[in-house]
Amino acid sequence: MTATASLSPKQAQLVFRAVLDALARPGEVLGLPSIAAPGVPAALLPVLALVDLDTPVHVDDCADVVRTQTSAPIVDRPAARLAALLKPLDGLAGFSVGSATAPEDAALISLAVEGFGGGRPLRLAGPGVPGRRELRVAGLPADFVARRRDLISFPAGFDLLLVGPGGELVGLPRSTRVEEGA
């Protein structure tokens, strides 16, 4: 895939702010800012905004875009601090989850989904969620909840951004409990 635009510093700041808001309000459908970046999937924008020359990145597609626009090192899953999974059925296994004494070593993963409002119901609870919140996500693997639960043991675990094709954005920090909805 070829991208024809990179993020300006102002655009990167707007994406960064959207990511912070999404992680602070788990399960709430927010949006990435509208950015003219032809050929760049929306799920790649958080990585492009947050990465620097020293941040190891994993992408399952578009590695050339990240390498060209950021000069960041492209690495395998275990070494990645930032990741963009543009094919959600590839799963979440293999990324660093940090540890109880070093949770900051975990990855932040931006996962492309088909959209929100339809699809599988999820029930969310935890910090930043007022009571309980239900979220419907289309395009998640059938065993998403079980896989995520197996990979996260708070305070260790990765933080997850679910990104729809139109830039819809939902944060699922490692502190959020996710269950199958009714």
C-alpha cells in the first residue's frame, strides 16, 4: 500500500489527543480527526502520530508507509511498543504485555475493525467506565474476549485501540474488564 501524505505536527497532536481521550473513556465511540492522508488506513494513524525514531513498531501491512514516513524500526511482535493490526483476524498474541513491576513495557495496539453499532456485543467495566457500558463491534475474531483475557493480567497487559474504517475510535486500556454481551 502506498501513502501519499504524512502527518503534520498539528495533525499528529490532534491524533495523540484523540488517543488519550479514547483511553480515558473506555468503550465510548470517539473519532480520529479528519486528516487527508490518502492510502493510509485509519488504524495506522495512531501509530504514525505516536512513533518516533527510537520506537519499535510492528505492522501487519503498510510497513513501507511507517518506515518511509517515520524512519522508525520495524520489528516482530515481541519487540514492538506500538503496533497496527490492519487485519484483525490475525489475533493479539505475541505482543509485550510488560509485567507487574514494569507495565510501561507493554505495547499499544491499534486494531482495525469493521465498525461500531453492529456486530458482537461487549460489556465493559472498570476505571473510566461509568458503571457498565455496552459496545457493539463488527469485525472482531469470535474468541476476542477470551484471547484478550488470557493475555492481560493487570497491571500487565497491552492497551488496545479499536479503529473503524472511517476513523471511529474506541479505547480499551488494560484496566478495562471486557465480557461477552447478551
